[in-house]
Amino acid sequence: MALINTIREKSGVAVGLVAIGMLLFIVGGDLIGGNNRLFGRNDQTVGEVAGQKVELNDYNNALEQAKQSFAAQQQRQPDEQALGYLRDQAWNQTIYRLAFQPEWAKLGLTVSDDELVDMVQGDNISPGIKQAFTDKATGQFDKAKLIEYLKNLDKLPPEAQAAWRNFENNLPAERLANKYNALLKNSVYVTTAEAKRFDTFQNTKGTVKYLFVPYASISDSAVKVTDAQLQAYLDKNQGRYKVEDGRSVEYITVPVVASKEDSAAVKTSMGELATQFASAPVDSLFVSANSEQPYNKALRSPADLPEELRKQLPLAAGKIYGPYAENGTYSLYKVTSVGTGAQSAARASHILIKADAATPNGKAVAKAKAQDLLNKIKAGADFAALARQFGTDGTKEQGGDLGWFGQGRMVPEFEKAIFAATAPGLLPNVVETSFGYHVIKVTAAPTKQTYQVAEVKKTIAPSDGTREAAYAKAQQLKGDATNLASFRQLATKDKTLVKQEAKNLDRAARSVNNLQNARELVRWAFGFNQSGDETKVGDVSEVYELGDQYVIAALTDQRAKGTASVATMKPELSALVRNEEKAKQIMAKLPKAGTLEEMAAKYGPTAQVGTAQGVVLGQGNLPNVGFEPLAVGKAFALKPGQKSAALQGEQGVILVEPVSTTPAPATADLKAVRQQLAQQRAQQQDGKIYEAIKAHANVKDNRTKFF
């Protein structure tokens, strides 16, 4: 504990566990336990970074330390999702340490004891310590609290001091990383020429006429592309299609859903509880003992009551209501008291008529329409039917019903009209608000009555028998699927089954489409399974339990690291090549001469002529068309009145003709522009530095063997 001794020499204090937990940057995970030999495999190498092997034991040590750190910070153990993220963070830390250390050494970067002390209690305290000792109420760093913890390190348990030693070992790396990144960031330089060009691009504007024929004007089915064309496009654009290794699977899920028998069993149980609830001496204790949700003692207006209770208004004190089935849950209610609140609640329906224009005439037309509807309802027309026909807001599908609401939830004019009512019924006059004109029907008169309600809730969950039946079905499907062909036949034979596809899964993926915590399925796809055999295309997996469903999968494709293949990128490549073919057809049909309007008229109705104003040279966007950098660049390269040739754009074929150009005004002082550019580049440096060093380190990630 060299750093602690140095700190003691300087101040007689030491660091406690709370700081340690926050200072383990980019680490985490859990131990593998008895599976660390991966079903008998003896290779214990997790990966390789910069020519150095990463052993499982070393990685596990970091994971265990991080697991303890997470528990100390969050006051709970990490769940499976958190462990997945922590494992990735631990791997990133390993890459950082092994890949960057040689770079630090080449530059002769070091960290002195004085610097380490400074990171703990000096003027440049580590961000982790500041976070750990920041008062949550004020948001201010509490150095006095830090010093108090520093004094009590020797009183902490041995595991805390062991954690400190690990933290101490990471402090130099943190400071070295900061030095290295700062060195490179400070090397960022923007020339005067770059600043001038940037300023010119951002402030040169123009008005551009264009002729645009969208690719969508030609049906996809009318343009056939061949695999040879796709391969040629891919060969020409290899740099854009570099991929990591991936796997594609098809899978079928057998959901574990509560049966009618499960629902009936919960209903019977709730019926028995209703009898006990009626005579329970202490309602809060009864709820605590029998409900899945805690007791709520609040007094609630009708606006805040469950819908089933609203149907029973007014409620009687001491009465049991239910059980009711609501959204997969059975609910039982007991009214424990009835009172009077400070504010009223009411229920109403309305028909909102909005003005087409914010003008006196537009408002007059809307008001007259609302008044006409009011007159029809007074004469006997059905309010809900007219609301569905003429309403202009989200309530029209419910016949204008707004439900219950309390005071303060609606705009003042609307609220004043409703809460002035003394009985249900149609309000005699149209009400104007900022939204428009309302025809209003009060369906429940304002009331200040409140209720205290004790609730017992139980989820309608699958029983063990239901779960076992689902598992048996999944196992039967597995037995029937011996290869890819028979697997695909499962959904054909049984229409209740749905086969889904997940393409190009990443080696580190933790989910498969919407299947969460599917790590074991991903590991199987990459060849690490209980049998120890390599997974091949066409193989069918074991049955996996993922939440409330059982899953079986088949491996349909393997993608190697490098350039993507036509097979794995076919939809994307087909769309791009199809657009190229469409562009050829459009260009061949377009007239070669004439004004843009004449050319469009000869081409046909799918050719659009327009004028885009405020086009910015450096942004590449053509208003009303979209992102078209080639067309924008060409427009600023021409003189006003000159017309370009037909251009193959992003969304279609475009011809441009500049109308006018406003050059960027002269900038006397480019200092601010240079600072802006330098700041933008500096902000990108951390990520770029990491990716550059990582690429140079030739990282090999074999964690899929173990996790």
C-alpha cells in the first residue's frame, strides 16, 4: 500500500471503501465458477491484445472485483443485464491497459507519488472520488467527508483494504491515460485556410431551381437486379462493407402463458380472501400479507380511482368490491373510509371544433359549426355519434369521453364551465378555449367526495403445470426438428407457431431481437455449446428458457470477419443497385434540352420542378428534396442561369439551376471560427484515439467461449 503510506507521510490520512467503489473505472462482471474449463476444454485464453494473451483467471479477478464494486455502489448484486454490460466494460479496460501501456512507455510518460496523492486529496482529485463524495442534496463535493474516510481506512475490513490495493494499482493508469489523451488533444491545430473554408461553406447561401424525379416513381418490381450486379457493386465499394463475424438464426418461441385454469385458481383464491378481507381488523396488515402491491393510505377522488370502482360510485365505507380481472391481475377493493376533499372531480364529454385559420373569419366559421352541433344535440341528436363524426381531437373515437378529471388538469375556460355545473347534462352554451370551440356534456356532476381504498392484487401467473406443459411442447418440437428443413416445417404444420429471424448476430450480443438475456443462445450460434461440438449451419439448438418462454433455434448462416458477402447484405445492396438502374432509366427518358419546366412536361407527371431557398453550401441539404450533397455542390459550382446535367442523387435523379448566390460575408477575425473547429476536433479525440490504438493492437476477443 505504497500510496497510502505516502499519503500518511503527507497528511496522516487514508482512503475508505466508498471511494474505492466509485474509482474502479471501466470494470465489472462475475466469476464463471465451475464452467471455467468450458465443458472440458483446457484453453483458458479469453483473448489477445497487442500480442499479449489475456488469461481467464486474470479476467475473472477483475470481474469479481467489479462485482463487489457494483454491489457497494448500487446496494444490490448486478442482474444478468448489468453483468453483460460490466463484462464488456472489463474487456474494454483490458484492451486499454494492454494496448495503451506500450504507447505510454514509448513517450516516457510516468506518474509520481506526488501526483497520486494529488489525485486522492489534492487540487486535482480523481473524478471517481469527487463523485463518491458529492453531496446528493447540494451537488457539491464534500472534501471534509473525504478526509474523514481517509482517516478510517485501517478500521475497514480486510476485503476493503484488498479492494483499495486494486484501486491503487489502477490510479497510475488513470493519470497516464489523461496525460496521453491531453497530449494528443493539444496537438489539434486548425489552419487559417481551414477556418476560412469552413466559414465559407457555412455562410454561402443560394436559391436553386431543380428538376427532381424520385426513384420511388418507378416500381421496384419493374427493375430486376442480378447477383452479378450486386457482386460488382460490392467489389467496387468494399471499404464501406467491412464486417465482424456474425451468425444468423431462425427461432420459434413457446410462450408460457397463464391458462384458463390458472386464472380460475387465482379468482377462487381471491374470492376466499374477500371473505377474510371483510372482517380483517387491520386492513393495512391484511394488504401487506396478501397483496403483491403495498398498502396505499391516500384519500382519492373519483379521478384517481380504478375504473371498476368508478362504475360503482358512490362507494360505501366498509364494503368489499371485486374481485375484478384487470390487465392480467385480479383486484379486490375495500373502502376503508369516505371523506371530503379540497377540490372537485367531474366527468365530461366534449366535441372540439378547431378553426381552420387563426383569423376572425376562421374562428367565426368554427364557432358556427359548434353551435350547429349543440342545437342538433338539444333537438335529440346522439352526442357520442356526432363526436365520432365531427370531433377533432383524440377523444373522438371514444364518443368525446374525457373520463374523470380533477380541478387543475384542464385549461381554465373549460374547467370553469364544467365545475360550475350542479348536475349532469349538456351545457347550454359553446365554450371557447385556446384549442377551439367545445360542445360539452357533463356526464358525472362535480363532487368533492374522496375515498380511502385498501387493495389486494394478485397477478394471474402461469402455474407449474402450465410451465411444464409449455416445456414439454418445446421439447417435442426439438425432437421433431432434426435439421433446418424439418425445423422450418414446424411453423408450416402448426399455424400457432411463429418462426422469426435474427440476422448477423454480433459475437457479444446479449439479446436476439426482442429476446432478452439470450446470451446462451448466442454462444450456441457461435459454436460454444454443452456437447462441445462446433455449431454448423443447419444445426438445431437445445431448448432455452428465456423469461416466460421457451426457445429453439436453427443456425442459418455464418458470416466471417472481413468484407460482407452478397448473401448477407442482399436487401441493402439490392436497393442501392436498383436505384442505380432506375437512375439510368430516368436519365435515358429525360429530354436533353429545354427549360426545367419543359423537360419535366415532356418527361411526365412524376418529374417535379421546384425552387429551394436558403440552400447552404456546407450542409448538403436541398429543401423539399432531402440530403443531396452532390446536387448542392454542383449548384454552387455553376453560375446563375446555368443548368447542370442529370445527376444520380440519393433520393432520385436531379438537375439543378442556381437562381442566385449570396457569398459568405468577409470575416475580419477568424479566431472564433478556429476555436470552434479546434473544440469540435478535440471532443472527437478520445473516441478516435481509442479506436486507432485498438485497431493497431490486433484485438482477438474469444470471450464467447466462457460467457
